[in-house]
Amino acid sequence: MLQQTSEYAPLPPDDLRRTLRFTRADATNERYIGLVGDTYTITVAGEDTHGRFCVIDMHVPPGGGPGPHRHDYEETFIVLEGAMEFTFRGEKLTALAGDTINIPSNAPHRFYNASSEAVRMICICSPAGIDKFFLEVGVPVATRTTPPPRLDAQQMSEFQEKTKAMAPKYRTELLGEA
């Protein structure tokens, strides 16, 4: 009788210590974060995936979006509602509902809502980590679309200093204004 061999290793057993993560977009959620005028909902955190990736539901009002930056993880955006302007290595493009954009690690980029309507996007980052950055520098808000509190000049300066100081911890470099 011939012994059957496989050139592939068998799949490991199911890890019963890991659990399902189920998030309703508009339900009460401890992971609603106000940041740079936007509201980000962490629907799947790195702790849910053993650091493999995280998923963030982004509500970006008109004029919203972060300044130019880069980081050493992949970032994929899926535009669900509205039109978002992306700048990638200095070139601008507009992504519409249904479009997917993948930003390679280390590439300078930004996104900006130049329209008069809010934009909703899903952002997937691999590996995870930015979710912890958002929790550390952002402020908790009540819902998926609640704007963060407006900051006065002193508060904005303090926020910018905190963000600059913490960015390297999360493998991110802030590049100033475009």
C-alpha cells in the first residue's frame, strides 16, 4: 500500500481562545473616536486579529481628512458613500463610492474631503497598530457620525505636539501640509 504524502503542511486546529468580533455600525460602541475633525469607528481592532490587520469605518465631513503622512503598513480604503480626494506621491485622484484604493507601505499620501457632503469609507490596515494610535490620540465620541469637539488654538497646538511625539511609536511619519 502506498503512503500518500502532501507537500503542504496541514492547517492548524481552530484556536478556540479566539472569538468572533461582530460590530453594528450604528450601535453603541466604545471604539468611536474623534480625530482631526473626522470620526473613526474601530470595527475590528488589532487585538481581535492577533495584530494581523484592523478595520476602521471612517466618517469624513467636508474639509476633513489628515495631513500628508506615511507609515510602514499597507492601507486599503473602500469608499462607500461620497467622493474622496486622495493624494499619492504628489498626484491627486478622486475616488467615488464603490472605488478601492490601496496605499503601499511607506508611500507619502493623504486623503481630503473636498466635497460638500460627508464621505464614508472602510479602511483596512495590515498589520494593525494604527487603531491603537487613534485610541491614544483621539477622543471618544457618542456615535459613528458625532464630530469631535472643536479645539481652540491652545488645544490644537497641544494635540499636534502629542500626535507628533506619538507618531514614531506607531510607525508613522507626519509630513506637514501639502
